[in-house]
Amino acid sequence: MLDKQRSRIVHLGPSLLSVPVKLTPFALKRQVLEQVLSWQFRQALDEWRAGVS
């Protein structure tokens, strides 16, 4: 059941977020993007380190 909901959110998410994102100031977009990328890179590094060990 959760897989179906997650799939639907992933599929519909961009269209639902497009309007609020267009109205969001660039400074806020930048902060959010930096935080998300930092989190993603940190996760990737942790996975890589776990694989190397």
C-alpha cells in the first residue's frame, strides 16, 4: 500500500510543486537545494564508505 502511495507521489510530485516553486524567491530555493544536495552527497558517501570497509 505504501509503495503505491510513494509511486504516486513521485509521479505527481513535480506537477504539484511547480506552481509554489515558481513563486518562491531564489534565495530560498538556493538554501533548500543546497541542503538537499548536501544530504544526498552525505548519504552517497556513507554508502560508499560502508562498501569499502
